[in-house]
Amino acid sequence: MAKMLQEHEGKLNFTTDAWTSSNHKAFVAVTVHFKLNGKPVCMMLDLVEVVTLHSGMNLAAAFAQILSEFGISDKVRKPIYRTKQQYSHRLHRLWA
């Protein structure tokens, strides 16, 4: 899957979902969305536990790590978020 995403010439779009379980463990899931042969494709890239404080900076770092592991960090152009401005600002700092 990593090679296909690395070689994909179109846009890659990402969604994230973060939550804390009832036993107080924090998780973040990252999903990639794109078109392949004109058809929409959606795949989960990873689901990871965020073992440190469930903060915007740590969630952003987990997202950046997943992109790095798949070799697609360069596919992110300009992140757009519908969460707190602080999270967006911190993620921008990771790519600065």
C-alpha cells in the first residue's frame, strides 16, 4: 500500500479521528482518501495508541509519524482542520 500511495500522482486527502477509551488510553486513526482510475478509494493507514498526554501536539506528532512511515509526508500540501486552532497551529509547526 505504501508504494501505491508514494507513486500516486493525484491528490491524497487524510482524515483523523482521536479518542480516549474507557480505560483512559488515547488513540488516533488516520485514513487516506483518493481517486484511483476515477473511483473514490478510502483506506485506513494506521490506528495507534498515543501513550503520552492526549494533546494537540502529540496527536499531530502521531499523524506525522504515520505519514513518515508510509513515505508520504511530502504528499501533504496544506493541512486543514475542523478542530481547535491550536491543533492546526501545532501541526503546521511540525512541517515548518
